[in-house]
Amino acid sequence: MKKTRWRSILCFVLGLFLILEALSFVSIVILMHSDRTIQKRNATELDFVRVRRNSLDGVVLGSSLAYMSIDPEVIEKETGEKFYVLGLPEEKMAEAYHLFRLADRRQNLKVVGIECDMLFQERSKAQEIQDVAIEVCAQILPIVKTHDAWKAFFPHEKSDEIRKNGFRIEKNSSESVPADTAGYMEETDKCAPLSDYSRTILTKICKQCRKEGIKVILFSAPSVTDGSMEKHNTLSRLADELGVAYIDFNTEDIGIDWNKDTYDGGEHLNTDGAAKVSSAFAKKLETLEADE
Amino acid sequence: MEYNKPLYLCAFLPMAALFYHYAPQKRKRIVLLLADLIFYTLLAGKLTAVFLLTCLFTWWMERRIGSASGRGKTAWFLAGIIVLFGTLFAFRFLRLFPKSPTGISYYTLMAAACLIEVFWGRLSPMGLCDTFLFLAFFPQVLQGPIVRPQDTLEQMKNPSAVRRSDIRAGLLRILWGLFKKLAIADRLNMVVGMLFREYTNYHGAWIPFAAVCCTLQLYMDFSGMIDVTIGSAQLFGITLPENFRQPFLSEDAGEFWRRWHITLGVWLKTYVYYPIVTSKRVLRLMKSAKKKHGKYAAQLLVSFLALTPVWLFNGVWHGPHLNYILYGVYYLVMILLNEALKPAKTAFYRRTGFRREGAFFKVFRIVRTLIIVVTGELFFRAKGTRAGLFMIAQTFRDFDLSELTLTNLHTFGLDTADYAVILFGTILVFAYDLMREHGFDVNTWLSGKKRAVRWALYYAAVALVLVFGAYGTGYLAVDMIYANF
């Protein structure tokens, strides 16, 4: 009797698993043929898997600060190296790790750039566990991330955002809104707190990279609202601990004009600002490679 | 770790249920007690101390009340009630501390019920473990149902083996609740949030729309999460009382409150309304009023005397805002008005010869009640009394139906597909409500069906939640509305 019951439960779970796998498959197929409005966050991954295998030299992980400040075209022009930005709005560390693993599997990477603002996201312990659980679950059952695919069958406004190797250009990306720089990067010895969760995931990425001979570059994109000396101090120490390079474009003189180079009053850069950061990133890359 | 979060649904609840299921009969209570403690600590952190102190205090007070007699008994009882409600008042109204302990409004009422029952002699003082189990049962500690000791205590004291039918029914109920919450309520949150936050920017036609949406959201959220609560309890073989019984099929405001947040209504009826109407003073007053002004006036007077504290309590319980109190007064007026008009209505049906139970008048009464309810919810949800009044006035001042276009609806951050889910989801929920009103019970129906049919329904329920739920990217996780009260 007990054996029959367990067999019945097992059959039920197996049936459910197969149905969810089938739904996942269908949803991915729909998403592959739909536009970005429907794809939402999945768009980054879906675009990336279309890139030819082993055709990239490096990837950049991070939030909007990453995908609005690093233009792979500029880097390629200056260094000849092909990059791709795997950025998501407010990218969570668990998502960054998943995207890194994906990139590592599909590409023969030499460099991984990590925009570090995502390390300072305030997440509760429960949220951190949930983030990791969702990423793990999505590996087995993608439907948890692609469940909105059915929306493709409904009329919707299409996104007019342009993406070039993960660098995002929105409608008004070339416009500028001057930033108020009062208090920006004020000197202090204090350090911004870093959660164990962020530290653990970053360490994991760095370890994996070291094992495979991939160079890791931590960097902070210029941002009046998100950049701070506290974060700078924390990241400098962390980079030393991990034995990787850290570049803070908030403190480096790369010619950012906060009256002209930001499109939203100091949080994100416009296309002119992004060109400056990308060029500086490329130069640093060359210097680091030359040092080796 | 609220009931709609994956951590609760995929980790805590199944683990707690499994441990409970496989624990020996004697240890089941301990497993439940530990699960309650872990759950509450994970949610409330340091404030767990307040909750534990409340449990300890309730247990101690029950013993004091139980062992005392005469005036001493009354003194202990009053002291207990004052401390319990004083704590609630200090946290919720005076805001002496930055955060309130999770579920304080709910467990205070349950703790008070224990003291009242012991005071009335209907309940023997409970043991410390029983008191804790009763107050801390984790599926209900966040948002009720507000149970009385006689509802669940015996089930917790003597846990029985959990039947497979309970597990099946519980899981199905959880999925149904999640569908209401994730597919409908959380989508509506974007519309409701925007309309109530920026109400001054919207034409009058949007106000009734906002009121309907917020009523729907509140129902789908609260009843959905109560479904999860009741379903979770079923996994432990515990039957919690229902909190909703098809409220939108009510024919008057009084009936609505007998179908909506039923356990709060029952608590108020048992511990506030009945003690007043059966008190010697009120009975004496009724007698003299009957003599002087007749039965009708006496009944109205007693209703007024007993219902006023009930509705003021109801309003105040929701929080320290004037619009909550006025919300209570609003229902008081509606219910008294209904009472007052009863003879006139009876006369109307008698003179015209119309049947009160005829379909037309039944639908008319339901629609009328819906209008009363939706107006009340508008006031309840508004950002303060002034905002509520402004919104109601705006409806009559600047009403332009042509504003309600699909293009304008898209400005709330939802697309056509989202509205389609809201619409079809609502139709599905109301169709099921209608079936339940006519005695349909899905579990009874399923029990007579072949395994293939049963499984198909379970699979469909999981798929519905997973595919149409507003969770993950592009959606904002919405907290349980009633967990904030």
C-alpha cells in the first residue's frame, strides 16, 4: 500500500516536471521569436546565446551602470578585443553569477569586467536566498523566468531601445541633463558595508577565473548618485584581497563633464560619456595586459 | 518570508509539513511549536520577544483569572485586557517603537479571546504550550483568520494523523489562493497604486474605476492569502474557520460583513456586540424604550448602542487613521439605515405585490450593496480623509467616460495581456464563487473523479499560477495587504 502511494506521488511529480519542462521549452521558443518588450530581462541572455561560440574575448557584468557606460564597439576599435556586456537593470549577484557561468561555457574568455555597484545592493537574507534559489530553479525549469512569453500573442508597444553587444542605447541616450555634483566623491576613510552574499559570489567568480586563466577587472562606472569614496575604499581593499585589478572611473580623470555627459542628472551616462569610459576601459585593459 | 514568497511555499512549509507528518504522535506538538517559533523569529527578528512575552502573559493571566473569584476575577480580567490592548495601542497607535511585532493586531484579539473565555468560564486555563500553539500557529499568525480557542485549540492539543484528502485539498487551496494573489491582485496593484497616489491628476471617471480595482485587489489579495493560510493549515490536519463566503453576493451591508473577514466579525459579535445587548443596563433601557416609543424604536436604539462600539472598534483596529474610523462609521450608518428602513421596505413589497425574493430585486440589492462596498473601499484605501473626500467629489465634478481608453490604461504599466488576465481571472474567481454559493465543493467533486481528471486539474492549477502569476522580472513583489493591519 505504502509502495503504491510512493509510486503514485513519484508519477505525479514526474508528470508535473515534464509538463513544466514542455511549458519552458514552448515559452523559450516563443521568446526567441518575440521582441524585447516581451523578453524583458531574458533579452540579455537570449541575445547573448545568439553570439557565435568562442568569438568573444571578454564580457562585462553589472547593472545599468555597466550597460550604459561600456560600449564594446569602442573597446574593439581601440584594442581589437571583442567584448559583450551582460548587464541587467539592478542586476543581482545571483544573476551575475549565472550570466558569468553562461559566458564561461559558451566563450573562450580572456577578461571578465565586473561593474561593482551591484555588490552594494541592499538585500535581506531571505531575498538573497531567494535570488540564488530562483537562479538555480530557472536552470532546471526556465518557465519561472520565461513565464510571460504568452504575452507575445497580445498587441503591445514595441521597445525602441537599440542594443549593440549588450550596450544599450535608448531613445534619449545622446541627450544630457546636468548633474549636481555637490558632495560627489567626498574624501573619507570610511568603507561601505558589503554583504557576505556579494563577497561570496564575487570570490566564486574570481576563483573560477583564476582557475581558467581569465583576467578579472573590477570597476566602478562614473555616477554622481551611486559613486562614493566609501564604496571606493571597500572595493580597493576587496580587489587587493582577491588579487584582481580595480579601476574607479569616479576618481580617475577620464574627462567626464557632468554638465554634458549624463542623460539623467548624474546617475547614468549618455552616449558621449559612455564613449569616454569605454575608451578609458580599453586603455586600462591594454596597460594591464602589457604589465603581464 | 510571507505566505506568497517562494521561501515559504517551496522550503519552509513543505519541510515543516513533512517533519510534522512523520513525527511520532507525541512529538507532533513539539514539531509544530518549533516551526511556529522559527517562522515567527525569521519574520519578526528581535520583536519575537514581544510576542513571546504576550504568550507568557496570556498564559499567566488565564491562570490568575481562572483561580480568582468575584471582584478579584474581574480585576485580573480587566488588567489582562488593558495590558494586551495597551501593548497594541503603544505599538500601532502611539508608535513608541519604530516597528510593530508581526501580526500584533491579530494575535492580540486571539489572546483577548482566551482571557474572555476563561473569564466567562467557558474555557479552562490553558497550559503554556497550548497557549503558544494557539497564538503562534504559523500559517495564520500574519493575517488571521482570528480564531477563538474553541475553533482550533482541540485540534492542536490532540493532533490527529493527517489524511491524504486533507493534503490534496490543502495543496489545491494554496494554488487557488496564489492564483488570486499573483495573477490578479498583484497586477491590479500597479493600477491602484498609481490612481490612489496621484488622484489629483485623474479625471472623475477614473475614480469609480480606481474604487472597483482597489476592492477587487483587496478581495483577491486577502481572500487569496487566506486560502493559502487555510490550505497550509490543512497540511497539518488543522481546519481553520473560513474568512470569506462569496461576499460580493451579499444583499445588504450587514450581510456583506457576515461574508467578508468573517472571523473579525465573529470576534466582534461574540466579545463586543453580545455582551452589550445582553447587559442588564441595555435590556432595561430596551424595556423602557419599548414602553415609551414602541418595539421599532427600541430595536433601533439597541442596535445603535451595540453597533456603535462594534464599528468604531472595527475602524480603529485597522489602524491609527481617521479614514479607517470613518470607514467603520460609514458601515454603522449603512447598517442602521437598513434597519430603520425595514418597515418601509416590508410595506413596499406588501403594497406593490412584488416578490422580495424575485430575481430582479435580488440583483438590485446585490448591485446596491456592491456600490456601498466599493464606495467604502475607496474611502478605506484613500491616502487620508481629505484624499477620500476629494476623490468622491471628483467623481461628480469631472466625469468624462471617454478618458477610459486602452491607451490611457497602458500608462499604469500594464499591457493589454495583463488586463486580459485580470479580466479572465476575475471571471474565473467569481464563477467559482457562484458555484460555491450553490453548494459546489471542488474536493467532493474531485473525490468521485478518476485519477487522470484529478491530476489534470492539479497540473492545470500549477501551470495557471506559474504561467500567469505576476512574479519575477518586470513585476514588483507586493506584500500581503492585510499583514500590514
